[in-house]
Amino acid sequence: MKPNLSNLDRTIRVVVAALFAYLYFAGIVTGVVGIVLAVLAVVFVLTAIVGYCPLYTLFKFSSIRS
């Protein structure tokens, strides 16, 4: 697995994940939408840690400059 996320992309994912987690745990967004946001937050954090996004591979995209 070759990394395809730049440091900026990884930082943005962590910030967005924190926002989603806050919205869910503060009870601002509830129900199915809240669960979807919580799952997306986990996915964003995992992809940021690993530095690899499978969707980027499908679209042959990389945020790392060559």
C-alpha cells in the first residue's frame, strides 16, 4: 500500500473527524445521520493514521505531490 495522502489532507481529515465526533457526542446530530457521521469520523481517522485512502486509488488520485 503506497501512501496517497499528503500531510495537509491527513490534518483536514482529523479536524473533520473531530467535528463529526463532537456533533454526534454532543447530541446535536442524532439518529441515523449521527451514526453515519460517527462511522465517517472513525474512517477519516484511520485513513489519516495509515496515510492511505482506498477511494483515491479507485479514482487514481493522490494528494501527495510528485
